[in-house]
Amino acid sequence: MVEGTICVVIGGGNGLGEAAAHELADHGATVVVADRGTSVAGEGNDPAVPEQVAADIRESGGEATAHHVDVREFDDAERLVAETVAEHGRLDFVANFAGILRDGMSYKLDPEDWEAVVETNLTGQFAPLREACAHWREASDDDGFDRQRSYLAVSAGAARGNLGQANYAAAKAGVLGMVRSVSTELHRSNVRVNALIPNGYTRMTETVPEEHRPYTREEMPPEKVAPMVAYLASEAAEDVTGCTLYAGGDRVGVLSDPSMAAVGVEPDGWSLDSLAEHFADDVAADVELTRTDAHF
């Protein structure tokens, strides 16, 4: 179902991205492994990281090339798309796993750590999305498509909120809003745009002290996320777009979008006094309004 497709896997040098790159290649896709080769904190710059994954895929009989790229930079994202099309003649699918962590409580978070995480996890999603979709719109207008193209932006469960991760949570929640917007813009151009919330053991898991880690690699291997990535690259996922999807362990799923949980109407408009009297006990009577426990 993905045989012969040209797939770019950003952040394909480690963990979930590496597993996805192998899965796509195992099913006959040509994979461009794109990675900056940094630490979990976004430090360093090593082109050997994507090159090793591409070499491993080729050794296993698949087709892969490496691309050393910083997707926070719009020029780099443009170059990634242009060089992929120049080398392979087309671009069918992009999966973007780029992400870093620099945790800290909000009241102590270094501004540099805020900026670095938001740039990598949010701008690093938008820049290649912008370039890929601009290319796909132009190609669709010129010649039409033999099949839908697909972009997969990777978010995280932290988008719901997570203690000590205001920067990471804000960026990952931003990805979901971005996907909802861009999927609507691109649907008539025959382009699918989805978000994935994956759950698997990675380098990021190892930043948690061992006694507090939620699972081991054996319990939640990153390889179990990869089939969902391949599905979203395939023709079997035609018209699956604008969704936030989950994959982890033996489970896959579709997450709901934000929706109104409770509503109250005051014909003459609400006042401070009427809100104080009716909001908690009447309007939101069946809704939990103290939600901090959900964010641990």
C-alpha cells in the first residue's frame, strides 16, 4: 500500500521516527531520513545520525537516503522538499517527529528553553508543512495527482498539559490547532493533514527517573507506533484528514476535538452577579472545574 511512494521522515534518526522510517521501507517505500542529529535537549549537530539509519535500511534491502536538516529554518525546509523532488521526482508523504525537551516549572523556566522548545516542536512542524503543501498545491494545479498526498504532524499527550512542561505542552497543543486549520485549507487540493499522538519508549522517556517511568521499552516499543504512520502514508487512508490519532502499544484510536462541555444562556446577557450565582452550580453543574490532577 506504500510501495513506490516517496516518504520523508523528519526526526527519523532516533526512536519513533527511526521505527517509522524502517516500517515504511519494509513495505516498499523510498525513505528520506531527515534529522539534525541532536540530543534530546536539542544540543549538538551530527549528520551521521540520519546517515546511519539510512544505511541500516539499505542493508536490510530497503531504499533510503539521508538528509541533514534543521527544520526550524524555513530555508532548510524548502531545500528538503526541493531536493527530495529533484532526486526522486515526487514527494508523497511527510511524517514529522522533530522534537526536543527542556523541562522546567513555569516560574523558573529559562526564556531560552521556552524559545528552543517552541521553535523546534512548533515552528519545526510548520516550516516543512508550509513547503510541502505549497509544492503539493502547485503540483495538483498543474497535473493533478495520481493519489492523495499526506502530511503527518506529531504531537504528544502533553498537549493536554503536563507538570513542568509548559513549553513542550504549548508547542504540542499548537500542532493540533495547526493541523485542524491546514487540513481544511488543503483538502480540496487532495492533500491529507493529520496529527499523531504516539506513545512509546524513546530517549525522551529516559529523561524521567527510572523509578517514575510509566513503562519499559519492552512494554511500549516504538515499533508498535510505526504501522499507524505507514497506514497514514498509504492509499488505504484516503480522505482521513483533520484528525488527531493515537498509537501506542496494542492500541490505536481517534481523539475528539475540543467541544463545548456545558452552556448557559442568559437572555439579557450575563453579569458578574449572575455568573457568581449560577455558573458553578447551574451552568457547569456536571463539569469538573478543578482540573489540575489531569495535568500530572
